[in-house]
Amino acid sequence: QVHLVQSGAEVKKPGSSVKVSCTASGGTFSSYAISWVRQAPGQGLEWMGGIIPLFGTPNYAQKFQGRVTITADKSTSTAYMELSSLRSEDTAVYYCARAAAAAGKPSSFDYWGQGTLVTVSS
Amino acid sequence: EIVLTQSPGTLSLSPGERATLSCRASQSISSTYLAWYQQKPGQAPRLLIYGASSRASGIPDRFSGSGSGTDFTLTISRLEPEDFAVYYCQQYGSSPQTFGQGTKLGIK
């Protein structure tokens, strides 16, 4: 059974950056893409980007290009999402999610982290 | 970017009734790449259906998915109390992968 555990809630000032971690246990970390999906309060789900730890090359949604950096550390089975130039509209719960299919095939998400609330406020 | 439009936005039904949720895509997508998720308050989404019609592991058979092209449907045959939640469709065949805005299934 795969388990994804995310880092804790953050409160950030506008203009700053936040880095959220997602540590996997069970399963094979490197072969499955990890994506980041965010959900603003009372809103729907928005895919930000993802990475296949085995290859290390991230793929970002155009909306977040230049502001988001997704990395993965195979040695600790941990993926990271860093978002910079934060603004109030970035207040959201950020989820990591694992692809159901291995090796970069288009896939739904079968395992999700518990979510990390990031609040951006002056 | 493929836009997914879910309808209705809110659906009020009673336990034991049948629920039919719709997801329409702005352009044709392969049914291989359409999923449905359930989300309850304070929880992460849970995968129900992938490939438009395949149930994920552990999902009861009262949940079924169908559709092709631009029109997809999630059906819950007999609602149980635990089924009242928000449901999202997702397409993952085209980047960026996108989600619908959700259908809230409430108790009547």
C-alpha cells in the first residue's frame, strides 16, 4: 500500500516562496510520476505539474511556468513543490498525487497526500 | 487546454435513488484518459473510475462510468449515505490535464 505524507501547513507573506514536501512509502517511488494539484478554498482542482523521479525532468502547466519548481529525491522517496512570488490567490490546499500507471504513461491519480494548506497573507 | 464542464452543479437526491452526473469536454478526448474522483470535506480526492469505465481498486460496483468523445457519465445506481460528496471528472490525455468544476451531490 502506497502512502504519501506531506509537510505541514504554511503561512507566507506575499512575494515570498513556499516549499512543500511529499514523502512516499510503499511501492516503487522512482517509476511513477508525482503530480501537484491545488485546491483554493471552496474551489475545484487544478493541476500544477509533475515529475517522474526516475527521469527527473518536470512538466509544468503553462499557468505556473516560471513560478513553480518540482523536484524529486530518489534517495528519500520525496518530491518537492516550490512556488515563488506568492500572492493571495495562491492560498490553497496543495496535494501531491501519484500516477496510477508507471513510466510516464498518461494516468489518473490513485494515491494522494493528505494536503498542505498554504496561506498567503500580509 | 481542454475544458471539462460538469452538470448539474448541485444534485439533491435521497439514499437509495440513482444519481447521474455528466462531464462534457470542449474537444474530443480518448475514453482511455477520463477519470472520476470523489471528494469529501477535509479529505483528498479518491479515485473512483479511470479509463472512463474501469472501477479503481476497492470501489463498489454501484459506481459505473460510461461515455466517449466529448460526453461522459458517472452513475451511482443506489445511493448510500456515504456517497454524498463532491465529484470531479479529469482528463489526462492532453497536457495540461484538467478537471471539471465538480458536482456536489447532497442529501434531499
